[in-house]
Amino acid sequence: MADGDDEKSDKKDVGNGEIPQSNGIEPIEDDPSDVASIEDDCVQEYMALDQTIDHLNSVLNSMEEKNDDLYARALALIQDNKAVHEQLLQDRNQSTNSEETEKS
């Protein structure tokens, strides 16, 4: 065997240099109408994505407004309950104090 015969080479000797052998796939020449069609499809897809993103943004804004409203209502309810609780404690303390003074 000669040196390098057992090694598989993907290259052919062409003239003064080596180039890789073709893998059987020929390059596709772009047809201008195909490129325009692909470009139109991409533009349509981007427009659809843009509309979807706008819709999602609107939905998220609406949800954020509802969340803010619910938070404000819950906070007001908590504050009202706290005020009622404090008033009840105050009334209880006053009634306890008045009962103690009556017993004395």
C-alpha cells in the first residue's frame, strides 16, 4: 500500500490545488418571483405577529387595571375592617370601664 491509500479523502486533485468533492446537491439559483413571494409571506407573518402582540398588550393592560382596582378595593376593605375592629375594642373598653365604676 502507498502512503495515504488507507485514508479516505473527500478531495480531488484539480490542477494545482484540492477542492472538496460535490455532495450531489446543486446550488439553487434564486428565482426573483420566489424571493418576492417569500418576502411577501414574511411580511404577512410579521404583520400577524405584530397584531398578536398588540392584542396581548391590550389584554395585559386590561388585566393590570383590574388588578390595580382589586388591590385598591381590598386595601379599602382592610382599612374599614381595621377601623371597625378598633371601634369595637374601644366600645368594649368603655363598657368595661363603666361597669367597673358602677360596681365601685
